[in-house]
Amino acid sequence: MEDFSGIKSQTDLTRRDMLKGLAATGAVGTATLAAGGQPAMAATAPVRAYGVTTAQLLDWSIMENSIGVPMEFTGTNNSVGVFLRDVVASQLGDEVDIFIFESGTEDILGPQGVYLEIEEDHPELKLWDRTSDDWKRSAVVTSRDGRQYGVPVIGNADSFGYFPEAIGASADGQEDISWAMFFNSDTTRGRVAYDQTWTYSFPVAALYLKANGKIEIDNVVDMTKDEARQVVDFLIERKKAGQFRTLHSAFEEQIQLLTNREVDMINCWEPATKEANKVLGPNTVFYAYTDEGYFKWGHGAYIARQAADRDNMDAIYKVLNYFLDGEYRALQARDRGYAGPNLDLGVEYAQNNGWSQEEIDGLIANQKKIDRKFAKPFVSTTTPDNSTVMEEEWQRFLNA
């Protein structure tokens, strides 16, 4: 764990803050008084989850109405340092049933016994067999030794948001654009926003340099010290040249920078472009197809070890199965543009629940988009073996 304890966070979510948030929802599973002062029947106890905010529904009551299980969700950002510290040092499994995070933590927390292995034959995990191995056997949810610690939730291939007219790109957003326009262009100098989370931003710089033959790099998500040093030397040069208008650190900042048109390009989450277009108008901001590749990621849902001693395992598996079902898939694809297993069930759900043809077509288009992007490198990890040296070099860039 020492390799990850020093990773700098964007937001420090402490155990005290989390417990305060859980307490605010009221005591769980206790009976309330009905009219006349008689004890009412206790409601179904919620499943408690802690994880990245992009995995949550905009309204968890939709899930509760579908499967009868309430959700209490406490969010964190995509900093693996915050996540590992909260889960391990704060023993959040004492209060939380499910953890949701990006690929990598299963290789650490699974073998350490923090996550339970998935019971693939659990009767409430009804969609497991029909879920493709591309998702359920991926490195996101299985450990390096092949043990199944998680259930796939969502995934995407991240790039950058951009205003096509500002960079001379086609107005339909369909052309491939080089990361050179982001990192190394006079056209965009001083009009670029770069995320300061190293696990998210460092590899895309390495990808650009590797793909264009500027630096020899074996694995852009797990660089050696010499490789990382060369990438940071390049980034420092670009920083001093004024390429980056700002280094951002939160999803809300991404949306603000786009809606205020403070930048022409920003490496960001795709939902930020969707939120910006709600303000600026449809197809004002596009999320890029790129020449070189993408930050391809996936989230897995993992069961806390302590949940084995509680009596809500059926409810937990109902939630895990929900992540594989059509309602969750359709809502995540429509609201955030994210992919995931069993999208055909998402299309079926939309058709059966009166979604407009435009929304249904959007789900189908979303799958085509993901297929196009996933054909290019690279796959991310939050826990590279060389994390210590990569973080040290990234700090050199931030401090330059």
C-alpha cells in the first residue's frame, strides 16, 4: 500500500465526513411510528455504496422502484489515493456494502481480502451468464491471477472536449483529431485546460509522444522513471510556452470552463460536454475522436468483505445485477454517453418504456461510438507498478 499512500488528491473525503453523510439519511433499517403511535413495518434496508460519482444514477429512486432496494451512495472523485486511503485506513467496509472504482484496485484490495470474490452462481445475479466475457472477464473486474472480484458497471474512452470552429475542425465532430492540437499547437496555445490528476492526464501526454515517434515508451500507463522524466520535460516546456490556460481539478470546473468558453480544448469527462451543450446549444461542443487513441477505462463494483457478516447479501446482488440490466444501461448511455455490458437490453428497455425514437437512436449511436473508440489504444489502470516514480515526475510538472 505504501506505493499509493502518497498520491495527491483533488478532494479529501474523510471517514468522518462520510459517516456524517450516511447519518444524515437517518437510522437504517429501524421501524418508524405510524399514525396512532404504533410501530410501522421497517422499510427495506438500503444498500450502501461508496465510489466514483460517474457511476451513480441521477436519481436512485428509479432503481428502488424497479428492484425494491434503496441506495445510499457516497461519492468520491477519481483519485486512487483518496479511494485506497478511505477504504483501507478508514475501514469503510464496516459501513459500506459496495465499492465502485476504476480498474486497478482489484489487484491490490482483492488479494488483501478487502473485496469478496463474486459468487457467479448467486441466484440474484441473473444476467451474469448472458454478459459477454469482454466485460465480465476484463482486467477491470478480475485480478491478475484471474479471480473474479467485481461486476462491470460502466466504461468509456476519454479524450477531450473542443469547439470545432476554434481549431478549424469539421462542424459535425466526426473527424479524428490529433492530440498534437491539444499539446503542441500555436492555434490553441493559451486556450487549453489540462486535468491535474496524474492518473488521468499523464498517460495521454505519453500516448501523444509515443504515437508520433517523439519518445520511445513501452507502456504509457506504467512508465519507467526515464520515460516519465522525458514526458514531463516535454510538458514543462509546453507549460512554460503558455500552452495551458489552466489546470483543472473537478468535474464542475470542466463544465464551467466550457460553458464560459474560457478554453477551446479540455481533456475532460464526456458528460461535461453534454452539460455544456445544454447551456450553449446542441453540437456546440464535441467530444473528440482522436488519431492516436484514448484513455479507455472501466468501473467495477466490488463487495466489501464485512458485508459477508451482514444479512443483506441478496439485496447487494440485486444491485449488482441491476448494473448489468437494461434500465441502468440505457440511463447511463443517454445521460452520460457511457458504455457497458448488455446495451441491447438498454435499447429494449427504452423501446418498452416509451422513449422517443431519437433517444433510442442515440443509444444505438452511442454503441457505434464506443466500438469506434475502443478499436484504438490504450487501456488505463489506476495502480501502475511504477506509480511512485510517475507521481514524483508529475509533481515536477505541477511545480514547474
